[in-house]
Amino acid sequence: MNVIKLLRAAFLVGLAAIVVAAPANAQDEGGVSADGNGPRVAVQPYIEVSQIISAEITPGDDVLTYTQVAAGVDIAAAGRNSGGSLSLRYERNIGYDDSDNIDSDTFSGIARGYLSVVPRALTLEAGALASRTRIDGGGGVTSNPLARDDAESQIYSGYVGPNIATRVGAVDVTGLARVGYSRIEANNATVNPAGDVVDVFDDSVTYNAELRAATRPGEPLPVGIGVGGGYFQEDISNLDQRVRDTYVRGDITIPVTSTLSVIGGAGYEDVEISSRDAVRDATGAPVVGTNGRFVTDTSVPRQLAFDIDGFIWDVGVLWRPSSRTSLAATVGRRYDSTTYYGSFTYVPNRRSQLNISVYDAISGFGGTLTNSLSSVPTDFEAVRNSLTGDFGGCVGGESGANCVGVLGSVRSAAFRGRGVQASYQRQIGRMTAAIVGGYDRRRFIAAPGTALAAADGIVDETYYLQGSLSRAIGDNANLSTNAYVNWFESGDDLTSGSVTAYGASAAYNQSIAGNLSARAALAVDYLDSELSADDFAFATALFGLRYDF
């Protein structure tokens, strides 16, 4: 294990320790109450051994048989002042013929946790993610060896920081401070048919801080007023890119009825994106390093790609007819153009929930990922592939279904990302169903005259849909199914063009004796990428044993 892998593992293990230790701290303070409402911790480690057979449907007819060994842990913790969830899995595919290149290691998981440093005032929050994507925009993929190619890559991301939420007299004070890190382990940049290099995101560090003070309508004024500010910066390693966004603003909430309010705000914002150029060879072509990315020329000054400052504003409505329904929708001016954003939540009962969000922001790939990770609830269950256990970025739970951003379109250039995500989850007797879908549009921003200049103005679009269904059968068995589809379209005709990926899987688990259970699963997957000359379609079957400690 090299140093990078060791640090990565230590980070995730450390986060797991926070998630577990937090409820323990709460228990030390108050203990478990007699009515069962005290701190709760559920830790479920497991190991699996499976035999897998995979048949290629297209472009060939190969049939592979290999063994998969996996170990993982699922943790759910809830205390009086702390809590969190973690799902972590490591799997090893072991082939019988070295020429088949089956042997592989896959590490996947997600964690979110919080610890109240000062109850009802100051909390420490953290999150981490390990997943996979395709650098050609195909999004999450199966771990099947028949589909493995150079376009597949591992993603790691995490963040940590404090949140403030307190009340000073009649003023609500809220704020946050976060530092995050994201990395993609693609070994090579994408090379288009013309031989040009499309730089792939390597890693970035993000800094985010916000502070707001506001009064509520009627306390003491008839309207609510607020003032706040924020700072965001992402340092992207590729060509030393930097995204910086600073703003201050005031806002007002005007009640119209007991359930409807008009909201509005105005202020000043300064947004700047800059980078350096790549080292050039004797012919003037940018130099690509051993890691497959452009080599940054640190001797040249920064060049501006985006520089906008001035007046910003927005107006909208806030509708809360009950504690189960909430709508916030605004339109305004930001980034020197019209902007829309908002959210809708509908919880008709404890068994179902609908969430819709609309977003618009400027960042790099890492900033988008850490921001999405911070919105994942702390009481979740990871949605994994029914056959392999691979984590595709979506979770479910009492707070509804949620996906961690869009994992496709991994250019290194900063971008303006707009989109919408919707999720619906429903409990029907002993069956749980969830569906998540959305649209993401990224318009890339790069400085003229640099190696990234060709990406400036390019628009990449992604549509995605993922559904899961699980049901308990008696007291000793359960059936789970999972289906997904991703469509990716690049505005750059010289790169991957379009990618389509979809598939479905089903798994049956039956308890044998004690903590030992048997598993059987089937899956079908399809991938069509213009980066490859061939489409991939294959069917996979699994039979194995699982032991829960």
C-alpha cells in the first residue's frame, strides 16, 4: 500500500471512528433511557465470498468465472447530541487466468456524521465518499471485468468543519466553515480522435464559509430582515486553477398569509476564475506529465478566465402550508445572467417523501462533489448494486432518497453548473421503493491562450435515473432490485460525444443458520461510449455466502 492509499484509508477510518464515538459520547452524558429513546448504535460488519460468472453479449462472447471476496461494515448511530451513518466496503476479484486481467480491488463507501460541541449552538460535521465513474462521462459503472477499460476511475472526496446555529435575543445566527478535498485516480487524460488531449480533473482543495444574522417576521418587526456573507474558494491542481467567490447581501421576508411569504434580497458579489498555462515543448504543444495531466508552468503569471463583480438580486416565494410541505423558489441576477434556484419537500406521511431541488453555482468538480456530499442526511442507507455491492452514489433513509451529485463530466476546467434533482421514496408494507433522477448542465470556463482554452464555452449535459426496490420475505429472507440509466452528451464534438449506460440487477438473500446467509443474484448491463469502438453488453450471475458478525 503506497502513502496516498494509506492516507486515504486513514481518513475514512478516522471518520468512521467519529461516527461511532459520537453516540458513545452522548451515552456517557445521558445514558440510554428506560423508554428506549436514548442513544442508539447499530454496527454491522460482514464478510462475503461469492462465485461469479459473466457472459459477454456484445461485442464478443467471452465467458469469465471468478471469485469475489468482500468485507464491509454498515454503521447507524443516533445520540442526543451526535450521530451519523457509514457504509464501507472493500472487494477483491480473483481470476483464474492472469491473461484475463480479472484481478482487481474496489473500495467504495459513504459516511456522514456530526458531533455537538456546544448543544443547540455549535456542531462539528464531516463526510466522506469513495465511488467510481467514467472519465468519458458515463457516470457510475459496474465492476464487471468485461466492461473495464481505461475510462474507468476511482473517486475520493471528503470534508470537515463546524456549523453554527444559535439565537441571540431576537436574532437567529447561522454559519458554517468547511474544508474539503476531492481526487480522481484516472491514469490518463482523454485523447480525442484528432489526437488532442482533454485534461481530466486530478484533485482540488475547497474552502467554504458563510455567516448570516436574521430576524423572523413579527419578532420584533412585521417583516423578517437578514444580512449575511460568504466566501468560497477551490484550488484545482490542474494548471493551478483557482475559483474564488465572495459576496455580501441583505434580504427580507414579507408575510402575505400565514403560510405564504414573499422573499427577496440584494447585495454585491465578486467572482473570479484564473489559471496558469501548461509547459510548452519546442513545437508549442502543451506537455503532458506521467500522471496524464498537463504540466503546469509556474513561471508564467495567472490568466483570468472569468471576472465578474457587481450588484446581485433575487426575488421569490416561500410557501409552508404545513410542517409536511415546503416550497422555496427564486429568480434573480447572478454571474452576470439570470439565475433560478429553489427546493420543494413533501412528506404526506411517515412512509413517503418527495424532494426536488434546483441549483446554479460556479465551481470545479471537487467543489460540486463536496457540496453535494454535505447535503446527504446523516440517517441514510447506501443504495448498492444488488449483485456486486458496488456503491453508485445514492442513499435512502427517513429523510428520503438522495444522490451525491453527478459523477460524469470530469474535465478539469471550472464550470457553471445548473440542474435539477428529484427523489421519491415510499414504504409499502414490508417493501421499500426509491427513485432518484435529474439533469445536470455544465458550461466550462477557461482562460484564452492556455492549454484549457479549447474547453471554454463547451456544454456537457447529463441525465440520470436510478431506482431501487427491496422487500423482506418472511423473517429470514429478502429480495432487492436495482436499476439505473445515465445519458451523457458533450458539446465538444472532438471528445467523447455521447455515452449511454444502463442496467438492472436483482438479489435474493436467505438466512441459513445464525448469522450465515446465502446470496444469489442476476444482472444485465449495457454501455455505449463513443470513446470506444465497441459497445459492451453482458449478463452476470452470482452465488455466494455472507456472514454478519
